[in-house]
Amino acid sequence: MLPPLPTSAQSPPPAPQQSSAPIPQQLLGRWEARLPIPAPTTASRTVTLIFDSQGNLFSLEKEQKEITRFKYRIEGSPSQVLANFGFFMLLGNVADQQMLLTVLIPPTTSVSPSQNLAAIDLRQWTPSDLLIRLRKISSDTTLPPGVPVVDPDDQLRLLAERARESEARTYIGSMNRVQQAYFLEKNRFGTLAELQLGQAGPSAETRNYRFQVRLSGDRQSAQNVAIPTRDGLKSYVGLVTTRSEKGEVITITALCASQQPTRQVPAFSKPRLVNKQLQCPTGYTRLN
């Protein structure tokens, strides 16, 4: 029998001690957990958790292309395992083959998954009614070969960067389309001010990107450029030009992304067509 775990009707667990207790041998290895999928479904998913001797807790799922590394520590006597997942924590008593862990809710939206567990005051966390049952499946702590290991903070940062870059891609795509419409009316491409994007598109600068329009001398070609205002983001270039087809002048576009994060404005040059396709500047890859 496992000792009783805290529930929402009981007092919150005590604050952790400053030094972690020794890691019990029976904790090390692979554990299988069935985690509930949020409402409205009542389904669950199976997750493998690997506890190693260095305080690392690795989470992997069957179809997952990467392994996420969290932190855990051992508290008190009898030994309790405390695992930090950022948006919640798990607390439970260490057992040989099965563990029942209580989900703890943070006092704010989340904490950093890499935060030092010794600095977290559990008295500010609320035990929930949700319990996670773990079943030990082996004592093996080795990770699957060839699968990258990522930290959750890195995942959150990458997600934020992708969201910011998505904003720039959307805006440059809109600028390309507005340039095409402007050319149909004026027989030339327009400056940023002339495009009058207003609510439909970017101003000269947002929190994450600065936007420019660069025109050829005859205004028959344009570059719509999104340059990040912070490090770690890719730049984007929209190319717009014309070509003749069956005696008519038509506009063609391309959306390009820098191959690496950069805040450098690409050199402006006359658009190159290969097999009637616009070629991106050096260091950029076509997205459409």
C-alpha cells in the first residue's frame, strides 16, 4: 500500500528542503503512464517516463520525434518524487513497481520547467483531484538512439519564434498580393506608403519585424522585406515582378525565407527567372 497522497481537500505539501534526498534505486528506469487528453474527449495517451540517476526525467511517446527532458528530485522520508513540468508538477511516494502521483497546480500560469526545484515553495501550489498512475516496465535508463533530446524551455522558445515568424510570412504574402493589385491599376509597383495597407497589413514596424519596400528604378520589380527587430528570427523577402505571356504583361511573386536567423537586409538585385520561376536571393529559400 502506498502512503496517502495529498488531495485538494488536504493541506498543501510542505516546502522542499534545500538538499535533495538520495535517489531510491527502485525509482530508476522506465515507467508507463496514461495521461488524460483534455475535454471534451475522455481518451488518454500513453507516455513513457525515464528517471535517471542524475535527476533527469525524460518523456517520450510512441510517435514522438524528440524526447523532452524535465527535472525531478527526491524529498523527505518516506521518499517522495517531485517532478517539474512547468505548467504542473507531479508529487508522489516512490514505490517498487507502481506509483500514484498527484498533479499540483502552480500559483501562476506556469513556472520555468528548468527552474531549480529547491527554490520552489510547494505551499503555494494547489493539489488537484487528478492522479496519474505509473507502472514500472523496466530498469533500463538508456534513451532511444538517434532521437534528439530537447529541454522544455527550448521548446517554448521555438514555438514563440515560429509564431513570430508566421506573422512576418503572413504580412509579406499580403504585401505581395497588394503589390499585384497596385500594378494592375498603376502599371507600376508601389512604395510602402502608396500601398496604403492600413488595417489589412503591417505598418513600418511591429514588435518583432520592420517592413520595407524596395523598388527597381523603373518600378517594374519590387522586394517586400521583413527584417526582425530581435535576434533568433528569420528574415523574409517577397519578390514581385512582371513577365510577358502571350503578348500580355503579368505579375509573378515569390515568398522567400532566410536559411538562418538574420537581421541583415538582403542585397537588392534585378529578379532572376529560371523556368519562369523567380529565384530567391542568396541565402534564402523559396516557400511557395
